[in-house]
Amino acid sequence: MNNYKVAVIPGDGIGVDVIKAAWQVLELSAAKHHFSLQGEWFPWSCDYYLEHGEMMPEDGIATLRQFNAILLGAVGWPQRVPDNVSLHGLLLPIRKQFDLFANVRPHRLLPGVRGPLREENFDILCIRENTEGEYSGAGGRIHQGTPQEVAVETSIFTRQGVERILRYGFEAARQRSGRLASVTKSNAQKYTMVMWDEITDEIAKEYPDVKVTRYHIDAIAARFVMQPESLDVVVASNLFGDILTDLGAAIQGGLGYAASANLNPDPAMPSMFEPVHGSAPDIAGQNIANPLAAIWSGALMLEHLGEQAAAQGIMQALERVTAEIPLNQTQSTAAITDAVLRLI
């Protein structure tokens, strides 16, 4: 029997609520499909920061390295800890230290869910570069607080980083419909995005079976709204992908459906799975947070670990729940979770 060690970090706000729900589903699915999930829970959060002065211990990365995967709830409580402290103290170090370069987010309407724009279905897989680009963290500020203050934020695009995320996108497109949308802005960003386009063209020669369409970020943002059914696999830089995936979550019914995987294909590195709806401190602990994004993220984790049948079983249960329960009306976290458990 396969046994997987999972580091569980509920984090802040509703992260605690939805990860508890997702873990119930994962444990039941593991029992049904005859594998074992060994979860170890870590209290790293803004509460932990206020008590210890750090978002996670100094040996946190070394601790996480021992696990097969990481399940994260949410990070952030800006009324108590500045977002730049919480994000750079927990989430970003995990992504960068384990080189989780591919952020993968599925966007489609689950049965029974009405999007805010249209009822026609679409199925978009967004692949976002996750470790460099516009979020590299290179830059600084000088003459702070004076009229001469200057702030510089430098985007860093490496050939290795651009090539591997584009190749990941091409491989995903090959496995799906054979269509890839590459997001650029090379008419305005004449160095980083021109290089992105050049590398796209180079790699495209290796994938004659994949049709590549180049979109400027503003044009594809409009397409997400007006013609989402025309898109399949979308690959983008860190910033562009960040924006598009929140737009994708909006058109699929809201952030309560926003699942994600932060992936490194190297099995020696633990990939991280998280709902990306944020911590929503105002509704934390009230049993009203939608747990479906967290449960969907758990299914992505099982898929990554090779437990395809269990992942598919969770998704089938999710689809039956959304088809049968009017989620556009208020449903409790527990009620939705119990419905998924019954169907599994």
C-alpha cells in the first residue's frame, strides 16, 4: 500500500476551516482507494508570527523537505500582520526553495454553477511561471520619505525559467486539445517579453502538433470575459498569470472554486497545493466558507502523487454536489463537505 507524507499548513482565516474539510475528504478517499495519507499539521500563520516573530521556524524549509506534498490553506491577516511580511515569510520561500516553478490552475464551470457572465461552459488550464519574472523581488528604495524618493522593481526573466514554463505549457496542450495561448506584451516590454516570444517560437518547432496563438495580456483579459470557450491552455509570466487566474476564478463562479497546484515535476521536491481565495478573516470560523476550492486542490495533489482514480472520484463527487445543491445560496462549510463525503 502506498503511503504519502503530507505537510498540512491551515494558515490563516478560513484556511483553517477549508483545510479541515479537505482533509476529511482526502482521508476518506485514501481509505476507499487503499493508500495511506499521513498528515502532519503545522501552525505556521500570522498568529504564529505574532507569537514567535517569524512566519515559520528557521528550519521550516528543511522540515518540509521530508514530505511528499504540502497542503496549504491561506496566508495573510493584513489587519494584524502586513501582507508583505506574511507572504514573504511563508508562501514565497516555499515556492522558491522547492523551485515550484509551475503554478497550475483549472478554470471551468462545475455542473450547476452559474458564472457571472455566461452559462456556456469553458475549460481553461492556466499555467503561470511561479518563481521569477515580475515577482523576483529584485530592487530597492532610496531617499525614502523625501521628494527625491525612488523605488525600483526589476523583473528577472532567465532563459531557463522561460523555457521550462513554456515547455510545460506545450506538454499540457499536447495532452489536451493541442491549442496553446502564449501571453505577452512585447509591443511595450521590448526586452523580457520579446525574449519570451522568441523562446516560444523556438520551442514551437518541437511541437508541430500544437497550435500556438500569441495574445497581448490586455487582449487575452478581454477574451477571458467575452470568449472564454475559445481558450484551452494558457501560459503566462508570474504577474500576467496571477492576474489572469483571478479573472479565471471570477468567471467560473468566484474564488470559492479557485484551486491551484504549485508544481515541481522532480519527485524529490514536495509540491504545494492550495485554494487561492485568500484568508477572508471576516468570515473565519463561521462555517460559511466554500470548501470546494480546497477539496479540488486536494484532488490535484492526489493526481500529482499518482493516485488518479482517487482524484477522479473526488472530482466526480464535487460535480454531483454542485449539480444537486444550490451553492449560489448560502450553504455551510460542513453541509457541503458532508455532501462530498457521502458521494465518495
